Amino acid sequence: MSPLEFAGDWDNVGLVLEPRTTGKVSHILLTIDLTEAVMAEAVRLKVDLVVAYHPPLFAPQKRITQADAKSRVLLEAARRGIPIYAPHTALDNVDGGINDWLADGLGAGARGPVAPSEPGHPGVGRRLQLEKAISLVTLQRRIRTHLGLQRIRVARADRHRQSGSKVRTIHLCAGAGGSVLAGTQADVYLTGEMRHHDVLAANEAGTSVILCEHTNTERGYLPFYRKRLQAAGLKGVKISIAKADRDPLEIV
């Protein structure tokens, strides 16, 4: 589904917690973030495996104690015998993964990785060359519809402030895509979040930037991920999507 060799070399993907080595998996819970609320849901549903897109173990930890929320989640999973698997950037990059899903709502066109990739590797991010150029306003509307959002953040380059200016080339990356997109030539960058000065640099280079918040560019993929897992041979396994999983940020 998402070969781990497709992940970034900085990433921590795969089986990050293995409290048991045997046992049948009959119920899987999918989530973007494995919070304490999601862990409580996993326990309540009596799942046999949690697939957490963001690795709950990432930076080195010297202590795992009850004083830290991430540690409490891991301790509870271990106590309950629930393994945790994290696909993260492997799922971003694989053909048909999160970056391709993100591009699917923008319009028909040729696509490929943002940067050249090694043979056999799908590459990082996606470069979309639309068959038909559209206005920035139309692109904004398509993104809001695809992601189910009422509001997105837009930093328009000067040329896109002019009437009749069109968009054809879009570079995108789910999550925090600033390091992937920086310096590439496109009409628009689409990602979840980007540093302020990187946004300014993009605008100065003639590229408009659309930001949708980090997990808003990822969470909508989970229903498609469930279908892919079922189609890959897990039809007899119940796969749930965590209801407690949500973006921590709100527009108020």
C-alpha cells in the first residue's frame, strides 16, 4: 500500500510500537494524530491495531512517563496490547497516496513529483500542469470544496492581483510543505502550512501561496485509505476512522 522505502530518510515510519508479536487483527482504527482522546476511542472500540498517520514516536525520548501526554498514549497502548503503525511520508509519496488525492480536486492535467526522483520512487510532492488555465479564485473554490473547508489562507503574488491573470502550474505537498516547495517554479504553491518568510519569498518570485492548515490537507484522505486497505485484501477486517481525531486549530 505504501512501501516504507518511499518515506523521507528523516521520517520514523512503520511499526513504532509492538506490545505483542501474535494475535489476529480484526479491527483497525485510522487516525491522523494519536491523541489521548483517540487512544480512549481505540480502547473503547477494542481495536487490534492503530494506524496513526503522524508517528507518535518521532524525536528521541529519554523518558516515557505519565507526565507527558505522548508517553501516556504509548503506555496505554502497550498496556492494552495495541500495536501502532505509522505510514506518514510513505503514504504521502506513494502513487494514489495523499499528495495525489490532494491534486485530484484541482482539475485535470499532467502530474509528477515536484523534484526529480530516483527510478522506482514516486518522488515527493506533486507538480500539476492543468489542461486548462483557471483563475486563482476558481482554484480557491475547488480547494475549499475538495477539502470541505469554508476558509483557507491565500497570499497572492502581485501578478495574481490583476484581472485576467491565470493559474496553470500548481506545486503541492500535504502537511508542512515549505521545504519541498521552496525555490521551485510554479504559479501557485498549495500546502498545509509554511513559514512566513518562505511565503514572502514565494510571492516575490511570482508564486501565490494557498495554506489550508496542516492536517486539513491530510485528514480527508482517510476514507480513501480505508477503501484502499479493504481492496488490498483486508475485506474481512473492520476498519474505523477515529471520530475523536480533529484539527486542533479553529477559526473563531
